[in-house]
Amino acid sequence: MAIYSIFPKNDDMHLAVTGDQSVDIRSGKRDVLVDGHVEKGFEYVREQFERNFRERGEQGAACAIYHQGERVVDLWGGTQCEDSQVAWSPETLTLCFSVTKGMAAAALAVAHSQSLFELDQTVATYWPEFAKQGKEQITVRQLLSHQAGLVTTGRPLEADQLADQDGLAEILQNQRPLWEPGSRHGYHTLTLGWYQSELLRRIDPLGRSIGVFFQQEIAERLGIEFYIGLPRHISLGRLSTIQGFHRYEMLGHLHELPPMMVLSGILPNSLVSKSIRTLKINNPAEIGSEKYRHLEIPSANGFGQAIAVAKVYEVLARGGKELGLRSETYRELIAPPTTPRDGNYDAILKMDTSYQFGFSRPSRGMPFGSDSTAFGCPGAGGSFGMADPSHRAGFAYITNKMGFRLSDDPREKAVRDAFYECIGANAQQRQIA
């Protein structure tokens, strides 16, 4: 572990970092900001992670990175609860919002490798009742690429409706596409995960929901802790609390969000409004409340650790051998996305995006990774997870202090950029040597 100094702008505080604690040299008082581990050559990642707490207003966060089959970064810091000031620990579990979509997509990738479905078959082939309301020709590929136009549930759902999987399936299959499937795409904010789960229930010989399938086929195999819907046996003392914000606060952040998305969300009949009003909540953090946390909301209420998300992406980035992925599935994960007929402008997010197999892919509106083969999912507030197959890397950053950007939150991006700088610097050193 490298030993280095931090010199804040405020000269009244002089800190030296040794291992996992910051020490005020003048007073000898220890202020635990960041704990964890970085491999030699990746010290700059830790430096940027610590700067998040000193300079970028971070409250509690964790970051993990695998590279070339090795865990090179595993860091956490700050507090898991703003009120109690309980320190973030390796046991802390955090609501990850749409980072959950990536874990749900990983479950579908495993199911595809088990030959449970084909991407270019219609959804109705596996779920006959889905064909209602003009959906008979929608393919699984279109559904997983946010092209199906199924962004709403018709009315906000109650918690008891989410708990009734058969009843929820009936609600879903009775929806009509809000645009011609395949003609455009638009972020299926919450609905995608429920459609994925019901599809999986229909094709899995054991009839498992996506949360159960993920636990048994991915989490247990990899020895990680990530849950789609929090099991009741998990101690609430391990949960990181998130304050969130009222959705109307987004109006004060039009410089960080797509303005047309925010403004469209005010109109009750807009696609944006319909997509976000599938639950009776006004603050996204309510998804982690007692009312919803134990239910499966596969697009939004995953609870887990950064090291778990990074591990899943690292395994996928290297071809998925540990999960039994077939080469055909891996090729689909990294293949160029199928562009909708009318282009990549997102009907919900109001910017250019790209999707494939349930994952976000690099786009003009959401650039990430070292090239076009990268895949991942950002989460509301500043969390992000991704796979970079070209570097055989898995990356995750999760936070409990919600920002307003859809992607490239300054805290997460600073750490991610530092990782790539370290890769470049390490490569140069090897060439010189």
C-alpha cells in the first residue's frame, strides 16, 4: 500500500494517509475517511476517491475494480447513514437504483446461455398472453433494447400488486405499446425489469423470478452479495440510507439533466411522465423504503456492494466462463447494438442513447468504456457499473448521496477516469522497462 500525503486547500488541516486512515498531523486525531485496498499502480484511483469526500461533497460510497482477472481496487468511505454517522464498512449494502438493471441483464444472459430463449424469437413464443394489445410481433431483442414501447403500467402500482407476480403479469400483458416497436427506443425506467422477470418465469424450468434466478445462478456461484429485492433476514443495520429528493427539485438542475426530459415530465400525458409514474412515489429514494425494499423491482431496487457489481461485470468482460456463458451469448453482449429504425434519440431521456441485451451501451449521450464493446448501467444519483471487455475489466461505484446527473456524475467519473489513466501509465512503464 502506497503512503502519500494530502494537502487540502484549507491549510489549517494537514493530513497524511497511511494505509486506511487519515491522520491530522498537528493534533494526532484520526479521521477515518477511506478504507480498503488498491494494488500498486492504481494509487491514483484512491486519491480521486478520497477527493470525492474532501472536495466533491461525497457522503458515503464504495468503489471496486477488477482488471485482467485481479481485484485492483476495493475502497469504501464516509458514512452509511447521514443521521447516525455510522461508518461505511465492507458489510454495508446500498440501494443501487438502475445499476440493478445490469444485474437483471446478467441474469438474462445466463438464461440465454442455458438455451432458455432466443433473442430474435417473439416474446409471445414464451409468454403467449403477452401477444395482447398488438404485441404479438415484439421480439425479445426489442424488449431488452428498450424498443417495445412498454414504458407504463397504465396506472401507479401498489406494493401488494408488485408482490402478486401472477397479477402483475396480467397487468403487464394488457399494456399497449406507446410507439411502434422497433421504430424507436425509450428508457423503460421501471417496467423493463418486470417484463424480464415474467419472461424468465415462463422460460425457466423452475419458474424462478429474476431475483431468485440471480441469487442462485450468479450471486451464489460468484460468492457475492447483491439482492434484487432485499431478503427479510438481512439486518437493517447494514443498509446505507439515502435521502433522495423530490422530483420537482430536478427543475433546479436543468444544467445537469436533459432539459426536455425534465420539462416533459411535468406534463401528465407525456411519455416521460407515464414512464416515471408506475409507482406512487415522488422521491426515488422511496424505492428503498420498508414499503418496497423487500419486493422485486428488477430495474431499480437492487441492494448490494460495489465489489459484487464489479465482479459480475468482470466475469462477463472476460467471457463469463464462471457463469457458463456460451460464446454465442458473449458475442451478443459485445456486438454493435441494433439501432431503432428512427435513430438513437431516446423518447424518454431526450438524448442519444444505445441499448443491447438489457444493458446500456456507449453513446453520444452516455459515453463510457474504452471502446464500443463496453456495456453497463448507470443508477440514479451517481452510481454506475460497467464491463470493459477490451481491458477485461469490471468497474462499480455506488453512493448514498444522490446527485442529479443521469450519467457521468463528477464523483464517479473522476474515479473511473483515474482508473483509465492508471492503465495507460502502467502500460507506458512496462514499455519503458
